[in-house]
Amino acid sequence: MHETTLWRRLLAEFLGSAFLAAVVIGSGVAAQRLSPGDTGLELFENAAATGAGLFAIILIFGPVSGGHFNPVVSFVDAACKGLRWKDAVAYLPFQVGGCVVGAVVANAMFSLPAAELSTKDRASPAHFLSEVVATVGLVLVIFALARSGRSRSAPAAVGAYIGAAYFFTSSTSFANPAITVGRMFSDTFAGIAPSSAPSFVAAQALGGLVAFATILVLYPRLTREEAENIVVPRVDGGQDLSEDGRDAREARVDESSAVPR
């Protein structure tokens, strides 16, 4: 892939991750202020904003980078040969850095200290299991849609899944090492204490491995072309952008849009 193309994708991952962290943390602060003392309503408001925001963010940046914003998704994509390993590694610091910047921006928007380490302890066996389950589910949603030719549904499906997982997991479904790091820098409703972050990241990595193994069992014929559509089909992705190249790529996308019977 051309160097310029890679940097465009890295920028998209950085900006998308920053917006994601701003949505998660900013909506958490707003929920806490709008509904003080009502934890259930606060969580609902935080989940709804996150799900809707994630949907929009993937639509904006997905055509450039694939819309990962999550190292687990990038590395599983690389394992499925949809992304080069060196590119997945390159995505990582931009995803983490974007989430940290997004947390700082969210704090600033609500007149909070720009970067304040969270004191919200989330380390427990139940939280660990929740993060494994949340990550497995997220990765399966993404790759199942790609394998069955429904990648265009990914933005809505991912947003809906994360919104739902806020409620069916005790951890409120971080499912993302980058957002875990970013949320360390906000001592708010959506934060996580630095001492709790390592167990979350370990659980998310384990969840990614379990999900990858499950994908191999459920979808053993995942092709490189299908893997390249994670999370959303990239417009360029380093492919041939000549007239013939565009026509060939559009033909592949049209063929993959039909759900197998």
C-alpha cells in the first residue's frame, strides 16, 4: 500500500477513536448531570448516545480505514488476512492516542480537568468475564456480517450491539483496549481506574482470541476479499484505483451484497 494511503487510514483511525472517546465520556458526564442519583437512567442515556454516535462515526471514517477504532478488531482482521500485520500494528498507537485525546476533549467540554486519572474501580472476576463476553460478541457481529455479505449493516449492528451490551454486562462493555486506556483519563461516570485497566485489556485480548477461533469454526471459508470489508468496505484500501480497478472492485462489492441462501 502507498505511504499516503496508509497515513490517510491512520488519520481516520485517530479521528474516529477520538470522537468515540468523546462520545462515550461526554455522554457519561452529561447523563450524570442531567439525571443525578438515577444510575439506571444515567446508564441508558450513556448507552443510547454511544450506540448512536458509534453508528455515525463508522459511517464517516469507515470508508477510509475500515472503521476499526479498536486494536482487537484490527488484529483479528490481520489474522484473517484482511489487513497487513504491519498496518494493524501501525493502527494501534493511533487508536490509543485518539481515545486519549478524545477523553481530554470531553473533559474540557464540560469544564473538567483536562486529564484526571479515574478512581472508578472496575476490577473483579465478574468484570473480567463481562469483558471477554462483550469482546467476543462484538468481533462475531462484525465478522459474521462480513462473511455473509452484509458489511453495509455493520455500522448499525455494531452501534446496536454496544448499546445493548452496556446493560447485559457488568462492565458496561468496553470491549476495546484503546477506549479502556482513554477512559483512564477521566474521573467521571464513564472512567476506569488505571489499576483496573490491565485486567480489562487482558480480558479483551482473550475475547479476541476466542472470537477468532469461533470465526474459524463458523466461517471456515472467509476469503481475503470478505476480510477486507471489516468493519466497512474501504474505498481505496490500497487497491488499484484506475478505472478498471474501480469497476472490478464495484463488481465484487455488488456480488458480496447478496446474502447467501
